[in-house]
Amino acid sequence: MQATIGGAPVLLLGLDFGSTTSSVLIAQASLSSHCVTGRMALNEPRVLFRGDPVFTPFKDKVIDEAAIQGLIETWLEQAGVRPEQLFSGGVIITGLAARRHNAQALAQLVGQLIGNALVTRADDGGLESWLAFMGSCSALSRFHREQPMLNLDIGGGTTNAALGLDGNVLASGCHFIGARHLQFEPGSYSLRGVSEFGRALLDHLGIDKMPGQRLDTPELDAVLSWYIDALVAIVEGDRAFFADQLGQLTEQLPLILPPHAAPLALTFSGGVGELLYRHLQGESLPGTTYYGDLGIDLALAISRHPRLVRDATRLVPENRGRATVYGLTLHNTEISGSTLFLPHPEALPLKDLPIVARLSIRASQQQLENALALALSSQDGACLQLLDGGQAPRLEEIRQLGARLSQTLAEASPGRQWPLVLLLESNVGKVLGNYATDWGRSSCNLIVIDEVRERSAHFINLGKPHQHIVPVAFYGVH
């Protein structure tokens, strides 16, 4: 049972610019607290606008920033949404699009356009894998809570793998296995373009073909067979497959599968995943290289492999072709508690703060000193996660921790504007912040965000406060 607090619902935006297509999703959700735990969350999400996927615009082999700006402005206009109305927004640039040299500049441009973008990332394979799992099969995983599920999100440039159990991601990986490393004239197998990884694959297979030349049937079969072997190696945890030169080039983020008692089930998402399920459900697919790549051929090759499709009729995930943008919009934003310590709200938003340490909330003075010394090496601020291990701290423990933090901060004497963010799992942010700053006597720029679940990530972004609540996003997931 949920109880809504604080008036009007909030708006969430997700933008995904991929190797082949770009997607947008705008949703509405309520900020509410659980009647028993009191933890804040985004609840009752409802999709308000879901634009049709469009081909990602490129110009002279780089992302066309002007065209992207026009797309975003058009999407917001069609949805009837102004940037200042957004509670949180996420932008992710994935696959081959993320490999373009202007991808980070585009991420910054989009962040400026939509104002409250919490995530503006390019080429973050771990985050993309986590988002795809959450957007496609988190509900399915929670329903089959004892069943380990490995989701393969296969797009134009990458295969993002995430292993989950009971709705939680346990491991993630990213490989440059995708449909668009070889580009063709639609309707034929005449090469139009080859990526760095596509060229390495052709060389590995002894296929001496250049743009303008046609792949014959044995060559096409060889490419697809290598892709299938690579996918099976990911599923089976076969690290030896990626030990050679091509494997090392292909493997952006290794997937290290932890031990699991039950047999591993497979689900698929991404553009190739969408085509696979459509084919398995008896729908007709477009003709030869309709999208100018191997998406259709790869989906059909997967459908013929017994191990890869063993679970495909039993476990069908949601939002298959749009998994990443769904995950980005509806799952990536965490919500702070309302007892946070934020004496200077104008200090937010904050972006790209490294999470330099994860400590017990009962950490020693020396541990805090070491963590703060590491944090001070980040000139734009840093974050410490203080974990309670599932056992809420007593008031005396909070007081003692606050005293240790106060002493550590006084000795380190950080600049007045330098932000230090503490992330807590329990709802004791305001109390801890007051103790740590000696009830406001300290001049340090300390921010304590509470009731945020632990997330294995390297960086954090904080949005602007909304009714004493702060949106929190993680990236650099590992």
C-alpha cells in the first residue's frame, strides 16, 4: 500500500541514441512513501509519450548534433512538455554512436537542452546493461524469483549482458557484438561500411572484402556463425573464447558469471531481440538487410540455436526493442528520503561525483580519514557511501559517527565550496549532518542524502530538490 505525498505527479524523460535508432520516452509518476517503511520512491509510472524510433542522424561519420537538437525539440513539443517541468531526465548514447568522437559533446549538449538531465553518458557498457535488464525483464525476474536470468540486449553495436535474480542485477558485461558492424545497401549484401570491429572480424575470418563489394553466402554464414559462437560463450561463461586478439578487442566489459544454483534462463532485448521474438511468434520480418545491417539475419540465426532460444517461448520480457530507454526513464532514478541534510539547496544539481569509498556506517576514524583524503583528490567534489548492512543504526552510533566525521573534516579543512556527499541507506541524514557539522558551526559544504539503496557504481549525479526530495542517479555500473 502506498500513500502519495506532495501534490502533482512528476515527469521523467529518457533519451537513447543508439547505433541504428534513437528513442524517447516521457513518463509520469508519483512521489510516494511506503506506509510501513516510509521509504520514498517513484510509483505508479504511466507512459505519457513514446515517440516512434528514428534512425540516429549521422553527418560525415559523426553524430549530427543539430539534427539531434531538432529531434529533442520536436519530441518535447509533441509531448507538450517543457524542459523545466522535468523532475529527472536521462540521456544515454550507446553502441557505435558512442564511439563517435563527438559523443561526449553531444551528451553535454543534450544535458543543457533538457536542464535536469541526471544521466548524460556515452559508452558506459555496465550502465547500459543494467538499464536494459531493468527495462526489459525486471518484473519477469521478480515473478520467477528463484530463476537466474541472463538478458542479452543486442543492438547495432553492442551486446549488453546482465545477470539478474529476483529483480536485482548481479553481474553485467558489454561486448562489441551487433548488427551494424557490417553495413549494407538495403536489399543486398553489398558492403556500404565496416566498423573497426567489423574489419577485425572479417580479417579474423579471412574475408577480404571492402565497401562496394558483396559478401557471398559462405562469408555471410561465417560471420553469423562467429556471432552465435560468441553469444554462446557469453551465456556459458566461456572466458577462453575471448582470450585471442579478436576476443579482447570485442570485449569492452567482461561478464563474470557468479555461481548460480538453478539453470540459467535467457531473455533478449534490443533491436535484434525485438526481431527475434517477432519471428518466434510467427510475425513476418522485413526483407534482406532492410535496415542496412545484419539485424534480421542475426535474429534468424539466434532462432535456430537450441540453447539460445530454449526459454524464448516461456520467458518473454517487456519493452524488448525499447528496453534501454524504459530502464533509463523508469528505473535509473533513485529518490532520497525527506530527512536529508541540505543546508544550501542552491548547491544542487551536482554531476559526475566519484564514489570514492564504501564504508560501514560504523567506520573507524582512520577509515574516514583515508576516505576523505582520497575524496579530496577530486577537485570538483566526491561522494562516500555509508552502508548499514541491513541493521539501522542507533542514535548513539549516529552521534559517534558524526563526531568522527566532524573531527575528520576539521582536520582536512576542505574549501567552503567543495562538496562532499554522504549517501546513507537509513533515514538519518539530517541528524548525521548536524552532528558532522557541529550543528552548523562547520563551514564545509556537506550534503547528506539518506534512504538511497546501495548501487554498485563509480559515479553519482544529484538533481535539483523537489518538495524536499532529491533525485539521485548512478552510472559507471560495475
